[in-house]
Amino acid sequence: MTETMVGILLATLGAGTPLVFAALGELVTEKSGVLNLGVEGMMIVGAVCGFAVAAESENLWLGVVMSVFAGAGMALLFGILTLTFQANQVAAGLALTIFGIGLSAYIGLDYTSVALTGIQQIHVPVLSDIPVIGPLIFSLDPLLYLSFVAFGAITYFLYKTKTGLLLRAVGESPESAVSLGYPVIAIRYMAVLFGGAMAGLGGAYLALVYTPLWVEAMTAGRGWIALALVVFSTWRPARVMVGAYLFGGVTIIQFHVQGFGVDIPSQLLSMLPYLATIVVLVLISRDINTIRLNAPASLGKAYHPSV
Amino acid sequence: MRLMNISKLLLISTAGVMSAILSLAALGADSLKIGFVYVSPIGDAGWTYQHDQGRLQMEEALGGKVETKYIESVPEGGESERVIRQFATDGYGLVFTTSFGYMNPTIKVAKQFPKVVFEHATGYKSAKNVGTYVARFYEGRYLAGIVAGKMTKSNVAGYVAAFPIPEVLRGINAFTLGMRSVNPDATVKVIWVNSWFDPGREREAADVFIAQGADVVTHHTDSTAVVQAAEEAGVWSVGYHSDMSKYGPKSHLTAATHHWGDYYTKVAEEVMGGNWASTDIWWGIKEGMIKLAPLNQAVPEDVAKHVAEKEAAIKDGSLHPFQGPIKNQAGEEVVAAGTALTDEDLLKMEWYVEGVEGKLPK
Amino acid sequence: MLKIEPRPQPSKQMAYLSPLIAVGLTLVTGVIFSLLVGLNPLSAFHAFFISPIDDLYGLGELGVKAAPLMLIAVGLAIGFRSNVWNIGAEGQLTFGAICGGGLALYFYEVESAWILPIMILGGAVGGMLWASIPAFLRTRFNTNEILVSLMLNYVAILLLSYLVHDPWRDPDGFNFPESRLFSDSALLPVVLEGTRLHLGIIIALIAVVLGWIFVRKSFVGYQMQVAGLADLAALYAGFKRKRMVWIGLLVGGGAAGIAGLCEVAGPIGQLLPSVSPGYGYAAIIVAFVGRLHPIGILLASLLMSLLYLGGESAQMDLGLPSAITGVFQGVLLFYLLGADLFINFRVKITKTVATRSVGEVAS
């Protein structure tokens, strides 16, 4: 029984991690007041670029680095459109997704049947042999550890550093930030690029760790889920983690239920992660103040410094 | 002078274009244009990929006599009718529509273009100019099941499946029958991921099986994720569509693989020769449309021998995977000894054999 | 050095010019790309933009694809104008198809002129019902409608999958996941002989007109625009935000539901596990490329539809992979969105001043 539990928890961690990366990145982007709906596009371009570079160079970590740059590159496109050219953020984000899915398919044409051994888990000597804790804490893959670090660093950055405060101020009221002499557009660019880089990492996790392969559209909507998780989290990093693991966990549990052979149509079981997310969000958002406090007030609105 | 030059130029270029058109027309006269409609990108590494391999094999076999084009990622339903029709209006003499959901559009377009030959995969509606073809995937599944049944220690196998349609159920049942033919205690668990195409979910389902004690996993979805998950966890796997051993050098036992090339070549030759007639083709191991990928080296000699015997028996017709007696999950005998399921029963299969865990919702 | 500064007034000229600039830039990009991959730019252009619509059937197809995009986008735009973010048109479309298509199956034996109107009504009600979930949760529990409407897309598609795999399966269909083919009286009539162009295009065009009247004339339209422009101002004006949320979502949902019904009762003619190739998402882009204006949406939907058809014929004529289409669509959309800058802003070339910085030296 414990083994099954550990299995469920481990699988939940794995299923949640791509979402964690992408959603934490989007959270930072949104905190600066920019809504980038192109997460799916950035993720998949990150995935294919990482996979291609890893396959060519036979160096997985070079692949990961490439994913980060590819994600950020996509985000730069979005930034130029929305921050410099003042385009509508919702439309630009959706266009970015269309573009990314097409571009990734094009880049990936030669990599479809390439086999790659993914990034392996780190087994901490001695400690990884402890029952339960060992496999759950001391023998995970390095990117999973990185996702924990990213969570800590982002939380610290947003709430404990001056730059983080500034970023949030820009998201609250770009007008007042600029009147204090801060470079709103530059800060937003940084936040957008960071979001893209993290989405790229999410893609790298899929293509280099979780399922080390490349097939078209392999992100299969995870970018959209990541976006939803940011809303779900009411823009708080800790809740992003909760949301990602909740979503991943419910998926895993409904598979377990199926594996045990329960007489419920699988389509209805597959709805559970989506319904669970809605229900939990309803419970959270009943208190209007938590959202007011955390939602960036200028989210999604174009801003031009000289207006 | 200048005018002369221009008119000369025009004349030359007109002649050039004319001869180009003539030569194109000449080419068109003896070469058959063949269109393929694919449901997913050819990079899906599964179903469509194998069909495209078949197309390439046919091109190679027939050389300059055929000219092929494909359109990928064509959604089933309303969209496909336009694409199929486009091939017909553009002078294609033969069109392969390679997914079940193209059935009604294919029939519809075929009515409007009686001179064009259509071949629809995995459906059940045909017409004078529409043939159907499907492979006996289940024969490969049965043989793979035998290997799995011999190799499992926990007697539990996990089957990651996309959607509960007859074709997938045939595979699950044949695999289970194959396993239990050599290992009566074996059971097969099934998880429906409700997607043909989501490597992450396929892996998650495989992980769940492994956590639930399965030591062989297989799949009826389009990626290699299940084989890779097995490799990582150190359990056996059985691939599908193509030989996936390079994704699981240690774990990959074998795979039931699809080979459409011979059939495509045959149909193209018949259409060119004018002796094509609408048929409902079910090819399997015997015709080479289904093959068993080379066995893993870890498979003992005697098992390999047993599988080879069964393969030969399927080839010569002495063995049918759905040969009675077969019991359903309730333990009732549904196929009596000495009989086998008919093709029609197979086509519309919607029940589990004994040994599959879980229920198909009614 | 280039400097972007706001215009005192949005430029009328630019409003018309900017889409042309975008199309021009896309063509230039297309030419460069064609040359890079060794294609003749002219034949590429022909394949993408001419050959899909060089005959009556092709024109019909343009309408077949544009109709759902147009209809949904007009509906969504009404919500978007007041910042009601309905990302769930795909699910509303699907649920509309379920409700309307379900009626077709229920009245399978009945031959009557009433069936079709009832189905269309069913589609609209279905879409509205599905949209009322986020509307209710938003107004009652303050739940973000982006998340709820998006999640419900997946739920609706799974629900349809369940229905066609099991209870609504064609009894004579060898247990394949499809419903029966609708009876003739449950199919939309074709409005242009020799094509597949069906009644849906008429409904979509009516929607464009209604949308235009709604936006221009009606008081609610005015209210919603105010609410969109400034939440606070609307509050002071005494308008109710909740009403806006309900109207925005119900109109969008109803339009998407009708579009879904038109798909299953039009080109498809039965219920399948998937009834939309992503119209619900594409319509969001159409709405914005059309600048949330019904006439703009009309044009944008035709353009979007042409891009899809062009992608198919580029595969057929030139053997380009379908991936190229996505790239190309993305590029055109980027240009369209980017070029809108010039409506509200102008680019000024400023003379370098005495102070020197690296950037200025570079320029």
C-alpha cells in the first residue's frame, strides 16, 4: 500500500512539474501586468529546440539551455508586439500559440523518430534508500529539484526584494511606477522574457525528462492548463504549486481508479482534473478580497509610457 | 531591334512553356496520381507515420509510374470532405483515406466522382469505387501477448488505450487471449487516456500500471512514451505501430507493427492495370501487413520457438486468435469450441474477454 | 532615432491602411521564405491565395469555414468589448452541437419543417447554458471566467466523446463512435448550388448585422463599451457589472452554440467525437484581428478561412508540410496586430541631441 502511495505521489510530482515551470513563469509575467496567452506556443518551441539540440550535440543539458533560450525568444516576439507595438495582448498571445505550434512542427520534421535517453534521476547515496522519503525526496530528477528552487527563488524575489516589489508595482499601476522614474516597459520586457524562459523549461521537462521524444503537439494543451493555474493560484506562487500538483494528482488518481477497474466511463473520469480545478477555484475566490489583493490591477492592458 | 528581341524572347518562352505543358501532360498520361489523406501529422510516430512509410515504399516500388501527394492533419468530419474532393477534382486517380472518421465523406465524394478510385482504411462502408482495407492488428497482438504471458512474473499487464472503439478492444482482447494461452493466471488492466496523442498522459498511465504491480505494459496510442516509461522503470514493454526497440533497448519485448506498403503498391498496380475492383480487405500476418518485431534477446529460446510456431499456425490458417472456447468477463462461454469469431463480430467487438480487469461501461 | 508617440486622435487613414500594410509585409515575408526554401514565390502565392478559391466550390468552402468563425467572433466580441474574457467558445460550440444534434437524433423518425428551427434553438440554448456556468460562478462566487470557461472546453469535448462512444452511438454502426447520420429534415439546406455552402453563412451574416446594430445603436452596447473602457466610470454611471458579465457570456455562448449546431447539421451531418477543428479558439483571434467590430470580423474571418484553405492547397500543390501553414498564419497575425500600432501612434524621427549615448551612436 505504501508503495502504491509513493507511486502516486511520485507520478503526481512528474505530471505537475511541466505545469509548475510554465505557470510560475506566467505568474511573474502577469504580475508585471502582462497577460501572455501564448504559453502553449512557447512551451512547445522550447520542447522541440531543446530536443533537437540535445539530439545533435548529445548533450542533454545543452538542450535544456536551448529550451530556455527558445522559450525566451518566443516571448521576445510577444514582447515586441505587445510592449513596443502595443498590440492586444490576448490576440498576440493566441497568435503566438498558433505560430509556435507551426514552427515547432517545422523544426521537428527531422527529429520524429530520434530516440534519446532522457535526463536521469539523481540518487543521493544512503539517503535515497530510506523508505518513502528516499524515493520521494532524495531520488528525483535534477529539473524537478530545479522547479523547487525556482519556486523558492520566485517567491523570495516577488515578496522580499526591491526589484520584486517594483515588478508588482508596475503590474498594479504602471502610471505611478513611471512617475517615480522606473522603466515600466523594460521591466515588463524582463518579466515577459522570464515567463518565456520558464515555459521553455516546462517544454524541456517534457521533451528531455518526462517523455524524452519529439512528436508534434506533444505539449497537448499543458500550456493552457498552466495559464489556468495562474488564475487558479490567484497570483500566488505557493498556490501555483498546489494547483499543479492537484491537477497532476487528480489525473493520476483517476488513472489508478481505472487501473483498478471501476465501472465509470473513462471520459467522465477524465473530466475530473478540470472539474476539480474549477471547484477549488470557486472555493478560493468566494472571498473577493484575496483576489483584489493579488490580481495585478493593470493585467492585460496595453501601456505606453508617454500616454 | 529591341522590339524584335522582345518578341523573340516571347516566342521562345512561349515555346518553352508549351513544351513544358506537353511534357507534363505526357507524364500525366502514364503516371497515376495518388492522394493520401492523413488524420495526424506524419511526425506522429505512430499510425500516420506508418501509412506514410507505406506511401514511400509504394513510390519506390513503382518508380516514376506514380506520383503521390499527401495532406496531413486533416480533421475528421466536415473538413475532410473538401480535401478528399480536392484530390478528385485535381485529377488524382486513386485516393487513400486513412482514418475511420473519413468514412462518410469518402462515400459522399466517391458518389460525385465515379471514375476515381477510393480506398478507405478501417471503415465498413464501401461502394463500387470505394474499397476498404484494414489490418488484422489483433494477430500481432495475440503473438505479443504470448511473449508477455511468458515473461511476466507478477502476471499483471497494463494496457494504455486511447478510445473504446472496436479496433482497440480487439487488440486488448487478443493480447489477453495470447497471454492467457500460455499463462492462465495472467490479467490485463486497461486505462483509457482519451487521446491518441498525448505522450505525457501515456507515460502517466504507464507509471500507474507499474505502481499497481504490472511488469509488462503496452499501448494503443500514437507515441513511444509507454515503452520509454517501462525502460526507465525496468519493466517489460510491448510496442505498437512500429518497432520501438530503440526507445527501450532493455525493456522492449516485441511490437505488433503495421506495413501498408505492399497493399498500396498492389492497389496502385491494379488501378493502373484497369483491373481494380472494390473489395473489403483484411490482411494480417499471412500477407505481411502485420508483423511481429524482432524479439528481445532476453526472451528465452523456447518462448521464441513457441511464438514462431504460433505465427506459422496463424499464417497457415490453423490458428485463429479468436478461436473458441472463449469466455467473457462473467465467465460465460461466448465462442464455442471449434468455432471462431466471424469478421463481422470482430468488426463490431464491444466486450472484454475473461482476464481483462475492469468493465466496459454499457 | 525613431520615437513612437501617441496621435492626438486615432488615424482614420491608418485604420484602413494598417491591414494592407500587414498583408504586404506577409507577402514580403512569404517571398523571402519561398526563396529560402527554393520555391517560386509566384507559385507559392498562387497556391496559398488563388488556387483555393479559383472555382465556385472553393468559394463555397471559403464561406463554409468562415461562417462559424464569423458567427462566434461576433458573439465573443460583444463580451470582449466589456472585458468579459470568454475563452470557452470551443466548449460552448460543442455543447450547442450536443444539444442541437441530440434533438436531431431524438426526432430521427420525424419529418417536419419544424425540426431544423428547433435544433437551431437547441444549439443556441446549449451554448448559452454552457456559458452560463462561468457567468454564474463569476457573478455569484467571483470565480475568474477565463479559467472556468477554458476548463469547460475540455469537459464539453469529453462529454461529447462519451455520448458518441456509448449512448448515442449509431445502432447500425458496428459500434464505431459516431451517431446516426441525421435525417434529411435535420440537415441545413445548401444555399449555393454546387457547393457545400449552407444556411450557416446566412445566420452568420445576420449575426454580423445584428452585432453591428447592437454595437452602434443600442444602449446596452453603449453601456458595455463604457464598462470595457473604464470599470470605474461604468460603476459611477450606475451600470451593473453583473449584467454585463451575463450578457457578454450568453451572447458569446449562444453564437458559439449555433455555430456548433450548424457544423453538425451542415458539413458533418452527424455527431462525431470531435465536431470542431478549433473554431472556438480561432474565433478569438478573428475577433481581435477584426478589432472587435462586426465588419472587421467579417473580413477577418474570410482571411482566416482563406489561410486554412491555402495551407491545404500548399500541401497539395507544393508539398509543403502543414506546419508551414501555422507559421504563416502566425506571421500574418503578428503583422496585423503589430500594424495596428500606427492607428493610435505615429513614428517620429527625432534628431539626435547633443547628449550622446551608445544607442544613439548606433542609430
